[in-house]
Amino acid sequence: MMKRRTLLGALATAAWLDSLPAAAQGYPDKPIKIIVPLPPGSPPDILARLIGENMGKTLKQPVIVENRPGATGMIGMQAVARSAPDGYTFGVLFLTHTVLPELMGPLPYDTARDLAPVANLVWLYNALVVPAASPIKTLQDLIAAAKARPDALTYASGGNGSPAHLIGDSFCQASKITMMHVPFKGPSDALSALVGDQISVMFASTSVAAPLVRGGKLRAIAVTSPQRLPALPEVPTFAESGQGDIALRGEWEGLVAPAGTPRAIIEQWNRELFKILAVPDVRSRLSDLGMVVADPNQPQEFGALIRSELDHWGRFVKAAGLRSS
């Protein structure tokens, strides 16, 4: 039986090599780079480092994470789009990049055409948080207070067009309330203002909100996920809070490559990525950060998600009259 498995494995490897262009048949023979368009410590950075560490062992080549923050992520993604399509450069794409074309105007690259989807890796959900001393203790409290005093409450974000802004605006529309949006230069500044009781509420990534909630600096009143999150097990979902009719789109993070990257390499990465994400320790580490591992999906499925998000957020930004910072 062992010999048969070994033979089948060798045949599969040979078939994969035969499918590669001649220039890629020695792949990989040098270090591989994953570009993260945000600073170290951000959720995409944490995901990239976890993936890179494990892919390096699988491919027997170093997988280096390179942070290229700036211009709301456009600098890093432009670097991915302009890299050689040889399987040695990848990038982490997330929701913000499907908002930028309508929010910022023409970009130096085309999100749908210049990037080859590899896989959607995780879904991220937000915690609706208020200052620890806030009288608002439930989602229903918040909606009632906002309806009683339109525009009196404020909600923070890391900038116009950021996920916290988009989700906050979507929440206001869905719940038929009005709150004043207060954009900051980044999520850290927004959370600092919230901790300082200068802002009423914020939709914050669970990975950054959970430690502040556990430390007693903020109170989480609801999470946007379909089920409770292990990172905040005591916090109810919208449905459990009696607001199941309010459905907010989840954030996502996936891997892309420059357009033209050999299909066999993209398919290999897709297969190996989901093997890594199936490892219990990896899933647990991501869960602690409020990330939910995506079901295995093919590159074309991730491409369809990207196109759908470009369409949805393009129409949303236009209808809401949003502008960049």
C-alpha cells in the first residue's frame, strides 16, 4: 500500500511539472515574497506571516513578508500588480481594495484585471464597541438612543472609506438611524478616541477590539458574525440581540498574484494554502484573532467574490456620496 501511495504521489508531481511552462518547471528555486499593503501587526500582516511560515516549509524556500503600507493600501497592491508574473510575488488583498476604485477615482492598476486571484483565506468580523463607561449596554440601547437623538451619537473609523466607515454607514441605513461619522487617520487613533470617551461607538476588528474589551477599556455590545466568536464568547450576535434583519457584509482577506502568473503555480498555492488552514493549531491561532477560516474555494470563485465586491461597494460609495480623506 505504501509503495502504491508513493507511486501515485510521484505521478501527481510529474503531471504537475508537465503542466508548468518550461521556465517554471524548477519552481520554486529562490525565495518567494508576500506583499502586505499595511504595517506590521495588522490583521493582513499576521495572516501573511502565518501562511508564509508554513508555505516556506512546504515549498522548501523562504517565504518573506514585505510590508508596503501607504495610500490606503494602493502602494503595496501596485507593487504586486507590477511584479513579474513568475510565482515569486503574491499579495494580500482585502475589502478596502474593492472600495478604492470608486472612492479614489482611477487607480494606477486595475483590481479586476491586473491581479490574479489565488484564494479567499479568511472572513473577519467586527465587534460593535462603546466606551467602558457608556450607558449603552446593548444593541437595542444604541438604536433607541440614536432614534431619540438623531446625529447626536458619533461613530469612529480609521478614515473615509475604511471598513469601519462602510460598515457603520451600512448599519445606520439598515437600522434607519443617523449617527455622525468621525474619521481618524487610522484605526489606532479612532480606538484611542473611543477609549477616551470622545466617541460614542465604533465597529472595530475583533483582533484589536478583543484585548481592549478584556482589559475593561471598552465594552462590546454585539458582533457582526453569524455565530458568536471565540475571541469574544460572551458577546451576542446581531440576531441574538433581536436585530437579525440587519445583515452586514463581512470583511475578507485573500491572496492574489500578478496577472499572468502560471495557472499551475496558482493552483498549487491554492491547494497548499487550504491544507495549512486545515491544521487545528493554525485555525485556533486565527480564531483567537477573530478570523474565521474560509471554506476551500477555487481561484475563479475568489475572482467572482472580488468582482461582486467591486460592484457592490462601487454602487454603495456612489449612492452614499462618500469621498476619500
